Amino acid sequence: MSPSHSSLSFQKDSIGVLIGLVRSELVRALEAELQASGVDLRFTQFLILKRLAVAGPMSASELARSVELDGGAMTRQLDQLEGRGLLRRQPHEQDRRALRIELTPLGRTTWEQMTPCNDRVLKAAQKALDDTEREQLRDYLERVLTALRDKN
Amino acid sequence: MSPSHSSLSFQKDSIGVLIGLVRSELVRALEAELQASGVDLRFTQFLILKRLAVAGPMSASELARSVELDGGAMTRQLDQLEGRGLLRRQPHEQDRRALRIELTPLGRTTWEQMTPCNDRVLKAAQKALDDTEREQLRDYLERVLTALRDKN
DNA sequence: GAATAATATTTGTCAAGGCAAATATATTCT
DNA sequence: AGAATATATTTGCCTTGACAAATATTATTC
């Protein structure tokens, strides 16, 4: 279709486009795995629970920064996740403005159900790369991230 | 901060998280470049115009698929971009259901203003990689994308 | 060739995130 | 100490995108 532009249409995607595509496939794959495992969580909620499980309790704003989510959006996600009994808002001991967000036992159980999903998706994504290439990919991505962040 | 979990917090990001971070930095950087060049476009609108400029006129649904945007969302983006005079909806010659979306001269001029922004961002992102590494990064990302899409 | 299925576009509805304002508390400066 | 500033959380408002339904047209099947 539209053969008159085929010479132009076959140009390779830029790194930027490629990264966007990979990201959306990763999100899609993870949400599919979660659903297939009976875990009713969206990608953002998965990230929040994962962060709490891996890094331990923290304030809502620390959590928001660490998953790159807006503070207001975080409040609403916490409302939902707390309403479902997956986490708790406790008072912060040193700072009365802040909260200490912590997983409940149910939240931890849920995390244990999701972590195999995460592993499967990452494994599937990297199945065409050997160990050396995986390390290189990570290294390149880290360098790209640093370059973008240091752009002064 | 939160020294009681430092041993866990210093774990490396997964490839998944890393790709998400790179993507959001790329979007941020591109939108900043556009704004600095006086081009009032969001990332999605940039993608649409770029696609039309590079691949030529196409139907709305082809365009939607090629930038991974929902059809309904595309209709509204086209409303906006057409309203600003950047593109036109023409009748499709072979298919009376469909449209032929094409850039206006203003759309083309705008594209010429944005393409240096795109180039600067991609160059900045890859400045810490040499030519070989850039090719490898692209190759790895393509293989990851294929692996995710072929997961049967 | 009529019936059925598929596709293109549009519109309505909803969920999610960004931004800004409001409030409460901490921190810094003088 | 007191004032000014910064940060944490919440809420309201707005934009965007996904999903589903509606309509128009094309493609396929019987």
C-alpha cells in the first residue's frame, strides 16, 4: 500500500522510536502476564508495589520520585492500593508532614505472585541476547541515560 | 536517607526500568528542544508530523498504527493539527471510508523546524557511545523488540 | 448477488497523569 | 525567635489515551 513512498517508508526507526516501541511491548507483556496469573494490577501499580517490596517503606514523595510519578497521581494510587489492602499509610516518625508507606502482608503476598511475571517478561525480552550482550545493552542504556541527564 | 535499607536500595535497575527511564528522558528532552525552538507541539504531535513528513500521505488508521496511537485519539489529534493548519484531511481515492492525511506547506515548514531538534536530542543521547556501540545498541533493541513480539 | 464479516472514522465514556493551588509542617536565614 | 522558604500531601482541573459503540463503506462468503 502507498507504493509511491516505499523508498522512504523503509528507512530504519531511530533509537528514540525503537526505545518507545520496546517500552510499550514490555508494558503490554507484563500486564498480560499479571492478568494471566490472576493479579489485577496495572503497570504503575506493579512498579509501586515492586519498589516498596525491594526498597522497603518510604514516604509517598520518595516513592513518587522513584517510579517517576507525579505526587498527585501517587496520592490517588495510594488511595486505591490502600483500599485494596495492599499497603498502609503510617505516620512518619521524624516528619509529621510525611507518611511512611509500607506493604501489608497481603501486599507482600501479591508481590511474591508478581515477581515471577516480571522475571518471565525480562527473560523473554532478552532471550535473543547472550550474557555478554545483555550486559552491554544495560551498559549502553545506562550511558544514554547519564548523557541525557547531564545535558547542561 | 533510609539507611536501614541501603543494602537493598542499591540493587541495579532492571532492563525494563532502564528503558522506561531512557524513554521518559528522551520525551522530556525533545519537548524541551521543541519549546526552545518555538515549536508548540507535544511529543505525540511531533511523531505524527514526522511520520507524515517521512513516509508521505496515508490514511488515519495507517498513521495511527505507525505511531502506536489509538484510532479515537488519532481523530482528536487530527482535529487539532488540522485546526492549526498543519495538515489536511483529503478524501481517499480508492476507499471512501478512509481519509488521505497530508501535510500542508505550513506543516512541512514546521517539520523542517523540528527535525534539528530531533537530531540534537538523538545526538546528545548517543554522545557517550561510539559508532560501533550505536549500531550494537540499535541491533540489541531490535532483537529485544522481535523477541517480545514473537512470544507465542 | 445478498448476507456476513471486516475495516475506517467518529464520538462518548472512563481512567490516569500532569500542573497548580491549598494546607500543614520543616528548614533556613537574619 | 520570627520571617521567609522549602517540602509533603491532598485536591481540583485539564489533557490525553484506551476501549466500546455507532455509522459508513468495502471485502468475503455462501
